[in-house]
Amino acid sequence: MTHLLLFIIYVAFISLGLPDALLGSAWPTIYPEFSVPVSYAGIVSMIIALGTVLSSLQSDRLTVRFGTGKVTAASVGMTAVALFGFSVSHSFVALCLWAIPYGLGAGSVDASLNNYVALHYKSRHMSWLHCMWGIGASTGPYMMGFVLTRGLRWNSGYRIISVLQIVLTILLVLSLPLWNSHKGHDEAVPSEPTRKAMSFSEILSIPGAKAIMVSFFCYCAIEQTAGLWAASYLTLQEGLSAEQAASFVSMFYLGITIGRAFSGFLTMRWNDRQMVRIGQGIIALGCFVLLFPFSSGLALAGFIFIGLGCAPVYPCMLHATPELFGAERSQAVIGVEMASAYVGTCLMPPLFGVIANSVSIGLLPLYLLVILLLMTVLFGTLKGGHR
């Protein structure tokens, strides 16, 4: 039964990654149809992000009341409905309205599933699950491209993904009895209904909570800033063509996905803290390669190193949460970790855009190094055993 549930969770992570890059891949065909500026994609993205932050902060309260299985099934169902809403939208306002349930569903399921895996499964599964998410996130744009090249409208791409999410929702509902299979087997993990939900102020009062929140903020700031501005950096700073730069940026995300596959094996030798430090070291190496490039090829290598370094950091910090803060508080802490991560995603890439526009895009590696230094110092202050 435990292995069957793990299989379902793996499928869930692949499916949850599918819609994450759909907006970007479909937007070039959406904005002319709706007669809105190309920049309006940021509005839809921000609505989704805001909903995700809010639902992440409520994940502990929801999980205590309903349990991980029900929260996951309901959240995926909400996401499926929202994606279907996208598929039948014929105006920009409709997209914005459907972005609300999409964001609310995404945050709850992300926090709940990550906490469940952190409590009940070994670190290698956390790395492999996030690798599966990467596969899903890479497949979504491919599916949208397949639909568009067949002469169909972007709505069909969203509809296909929504149907897959509906199938996953049904699978999750049928699997609800399996989510209790760990109860009674791990005395360190209190059963969800007996826990008391923690308020935001109570979470902040936990020793180390602020440090881990900023660490997640910094990690997502690094990943998203590098991903967003890599092509522009290679074009403006290294002189590559736009076509070359765009193809090279995919190597950054490929580095994260492949890196997480290998990280799962490496966690059998090193613990979560060591894996985070290794990842931070490789990110630093990538940034220094960008600072002192002798050729555009080395600049590309720098972004690949940053992607490989990012691979173990996020899943291993998540998996370390119960050990750092105690199993009874891990859901609450992971909720604020997710919220902090999304805030970092929203704020820091645009901030670098302002810097690049005002000063120089050549400051990208320094910008990433400063954020990395802050994350490294704060994560290093965390001590286990806060139980």
C-alpha cells in the first residue's frame, strides 16, 4: 500500500508540473487574440502567485482539519477546474478570474504534498519527485506547441491539461484510504487531526523560522532570476544571437532536472544539510564562471553549473524541515517556506530588471552571489532538534 501511494504521489508531481509553464508558451498567441499588451502576462502570473502565497500560508490549518489526502485531492480538483476555465476563456478579464482558483489550488497542494513526503519518505524521494515535477513542467510547453502546430487554438492545450488534472483528481479521491497507511508506524509523526494549527505569529516565534523563510526566498530568487535573465545576459553581455541564447537557456532547466535525478542517489551518501552546501558551492562556481568568462562557451557553462547547483537545494531544504523544526511543526513551517519562495519568485527577478536597465545586465552574477551569500549564511545558522 505504501508503494502504491508513493507511485500516486510521483504521478501527482508530474501532473502538477504540466500547467506551470503553459502561460508562457501560449501567451504569444493569447495576447493578440485578446488585444492586450504582451506585458499583461505578468498580471495573470502575479494573480496566480498571490493566490499561491495565500493558500500556502493556510496549508497547515487546512491539513489539520481535513488531512493531507483530502487537501491534495481538493486542491488538484480546484486547479483542474481553473485550467478548464482558462480553456473556455475569451477575454483577458476571464483569464484573471480563473487565475484566482488556479493559484489557491496550487499553493495548498504544494505545501501539503511536500510536507507529507518530508515526514514519511527518505530524502532521495524528495529529489526524484521534484525531478518528476521538472519533467512535467518541460512537457507542458511541448504539449502546447504540439497543439498549436496542428492548427488548433491555445484553448485546446489548456483543455488537454485540465482533463489530465481531472483524471489525477479522481485517482487521488480513490486513494484517500492510503494516506492513513503511515499512521501508527512512525511515532515521531503526530496524526493530523490531533495537531493544533499554528498562527503566523506562532510560526515566526519558532527559533530558526525567519532564517529558513529567507533561505527559501533567496533560493527561488536565484533560480527564477537566472532563468528569466539568462538569455538576455548571453545576448547583451556575451554577444550571442537571440536564437542561440534561447536554446542555451533550456540547458539551465535541463541542469536542474537532471541534477535532481542524480541528487536522489547522492542523498544515499550525504545528508540534507551536506547536499544543500554542495548545491550552494556549485551555484557559487557558476556565478564566478560568469564573472570571469573567457568565451561565450564558458558563460553557458556558468548557467549550467547554476542549474546543477540549484538541483539539490530546494528539495533537500524541504526534506530537512521536520528534522530542523520537529514533525509536529513541519506542515506549518513548510507552508511559510512555500509562501516565502513564491514571494522571492515575484519580487527579485523584476528587481534585477530594474538594475539591468539602470546600470548593466553584466551585474547578474554579482546579484546572484549576494543572494547566495545571504542564503548560505542564514541556512548555516539553523540547528536541528527544535522539537
